[in-house]
Amino acid sequence: MEGQKAVDFTLAGIDENGKERDFKLSDLLSASKYLVLYFYPRDNTPGCTQEACDFRDNLNRVLTIANIAGVSPDSVESHKKFKDKHALNFPLLSDQQHKVMEAYGAWGQKTSYGKTTTGVIRCTVIIASDATVIKHYKAVKAKGHAEKIIAYLLGISQ
């Protein structure tokens, strides 16, 4: 996936101001910014809340060089409640059909507590302004992940 063009998509979501709308990949890309597209299993669960709040709390460190958007299979209404509850300052997108998650390697078989299931594989993709995937973090842990992404972005932007 790294070095390849990002898969285009259109997903419903909630923008940074709490407004519901459709998002295309091109809407999230900017001529002078990277896009951090992170995939997470579920709104308002401990790990997903920690990851989202970590991105929220650190967004100002990278806002001049990157946009951030979260994607999960939750509904737009669930995203709105999650965003409002935690004052999230970036878009959350709904992929209830798992099509975008599948295209980015964020949906499939995983092992959790010794049991194999099919579901969301927490991962993050960093996309350059020309829509090229420059980094793909696979099967990440929520705790500390936002810091790793921000350190990477700050390192490549210098």
C-alpha cells in the first residue's frame, strides 16, 4: 500500500464543526498538508476514546502540516454523540459497509483474547497531498499511537 495511490471514497460523516455531510478523499486532502486517516473499531470504547482524545489534544502541533480524520463502522449519529461528548476537533466518517476499511486493510480477520473474529483492524494511513500513501501503520495499539503519528509527521516536515 505504501507508495501507491490512496483509494478514493465518499463517506458520510461529521465535520470538525459538528455538521453532517459527505466527505470525499479529495475534500480531506490539501495542497500543502498530509492526511492522517485513522481507522478505529467503535465510538465511546476505552481504547478508541483514548486514541481520539490523543489526536484531539495534539492536533494543534500538526495542524499546519496535516489534516486528521477518523473512520469507523459506527453511524453518523453515533459519531455526532462521540464528537460532542469528547469535543473532538476533526471529522469522523462512517463506513458501515466496511468498503473503505477493506480497501485500506482495516477490515478483516483478527485475533482478540485468543479468539479469531472478523472486524475492524485498528490502523492508520498517512497520505500525501498528491494522494500517495506514504505510511501505513498496521494493527496498532491505541495507547501512544497518536504520539507516534505526530512524531513521524514532525520528522518528515522539517
